[in-house]
Amino acid sequence: MPIPEQRDLGATRGVLADWLASRLGASDVSVSEITGPSFTGFSNETLLFDATWTEDGVPRTQGLVVRVEPTRHHLFLDPDFEFQYRVIKALGEGTDVPMPPMRWYEPDASALGAAFFVMEKVEGRVPADNPPYTQSGWLLDEAHPEERRRLVESGVDALCRIHAVDWRALDLGFLDKSQYGPTGIEQQLNYYERYLEWTARGRAPPVAEAALEWLRANVPEQREIGLCWGDARINNQMFDDDYRCVAVLDWEMVTLADPMLDLGWWLFLDRHFHEGIPAPRMEGFPTRDDMVARYQANTGREPHDLFFYEVFAGLRFAVIMARLSALLAEFEILPVDNDLATNNIPARLTAALLDLPSPGEPVPVV
């Protein structure tokens, strides 16, 4: 959901043209109309445009994407904006994970009011968050059953490629948040407990508190540490006309943990857009068992403790919703006494998973 922090896109075109000229060593850089969200999101602001210039006497045009660090608000406890740039660049240059090519990182806030990085634009489509792709849009209205299956399977395959990455060889150890404890599930639980305390300020949603207590009592054996995307779902993937994943997007939740962290989130978000909305499962859409089986076949890993990691996904999402509730009240989009922090789809799904009283309409878990 956007916030009313409108950027002057006309002035931004000139600023970006000047900035790109210095990076490209060209004096004739022009920037097209900027598209994308006209409002800043509660995540990183995104600006899309085409840049045109002359290089060695030859006209050049390149589609570019700028991601700008939020300054007035933070959705996450530790935004780590530069970490996103470093991860995207490392994966794009050193692995077969489909990534948008990274161009530059600008730490100086003087140009756009905050740090930003620039990527090349990738052509494709993304299943929508709002309205949910299970209720309307091209995946529901245009795709054939076999195309939907291909899309989801391609998305799972991209997730498997992430989990094949040797994060040590790529020098991604900076993702370890040692201030929250040993790498892995203990660190993750400590981080989200601190995140919940930070955003709830003594008024934690009951479902989140109950989920955290259950998770603390049921911590599974840790089997490995790998690179985890963090926000693993098809809504954060771009697909070409053949319904194959061409880019993995949105790395704000990237971390080091057991890869089941991502698989649990993938499955929980699948629940969210089907059981949670609610919406019938589209014809051709792989089942939960189908997706788990494909993951296992591609990675050679035997999925384990998935119920635990789905409950953990529910906690994580519920904490994010609590923070979002506070931000919406801060920007006067919702009243101060809104109940979004306690009454939302992730909270209802998590309550159903743990057989707790639902904060809203009950959600059957299948």
C-alpha cells in the first residue's frame, strides 16, 4: 500500500539525466517520462525510465530501474539497503539465478535525497499483489492451465537456484546478523522477537505472541545454513511471454538461514493468496505437494520441518503487518485505532495453523 510522499518526477528526470551523464561519460543523456508507482511505497521507492545517449557516435537507449532507500519510514527493523545492492550484484555476476543486471550504487543522498542503486530494466510481467493475482489479472484471465503450471514451476526452479548458491564463495557473510545470536533459526527468532517489540511497543498482536511462544518451544534441529531470499513468492518474480522466470526481485528480507525458511514462506504465501484471500485454486496451479516435490527433485534436499517454517512465516508476516498498521496510522491513511495489526490474513492463517482463536473470519487450513 502506498504512502502520500509524492516525488516531483519532472525535476527527477533532470537530476537523473545529469547523474547518468557523469557515470556514462556522455554529455547528451536524456531521460524519458518516469513510470512506476507515483507514490512511494512502504518499501524502496522504484523509478522506471529509458535513458538515451550517444556512445562512440552511436545512439544508445537503455531501460533502467532506480531503487531509492526510504528515509522517512522503515518497514523493517534493519533496512540494510546497501546489502540488497551487493546481493543482487553478486548473484547477477556470479550465479545462474535470473537477476536484473546491476549497474551502479550511489551512497550520496544529494541527488535523490537518499542512497539509490540502478539496474537494467528486464522485460516481463509480475503476478500482482493488489488486486491479488488469484482474483483478477493476466494470470487468471489470460493464462491457460499449462501456462500457469509452467510459471509456478519456473518460479520454484529459480528458488532452487538461489539455494544452490555458495554464499561463502560470493563473500555474502555480511548478511549474518550476529548481534541477534548464532546464525540460523536462533538468530532469526531473536531478530523477529526484537522486530515485534520495536513495532508493537508493548501491544503485540496475540496471535504473534502465541506463535512466537510455540516456535520457541518447537525449534527443530538446524541442518544447514544457506542463502535465503527472504520474500520467496511468485509476486516477487518476473516472467516472460513463455511464463518462465526471467528475474528474481525484492531482496529486502535476504538473510542466511536454513533454506526451509524460504520454502516455508513460499508455501505460506501460496496459502495467503488462496485460502487467505480466499480464492479458488486456479486450474493448472501446482498443489502444495507438487511444489515441495519439485523443490526436492531439483535441490536433492529432503524438505523438513515445513510446518514449523510455515508457522514462522506466519509470525514474520504478522510482525510486518503490525509495522504496516503503525505506518498507515502515522501517515493518516488509517485511523490510529485501526485493527490491521491484529486482524489480517497472515494472523488468521497462523491462528488456523496453531488452532488458536481467529482474530477475524476463520480460515480453513487444507
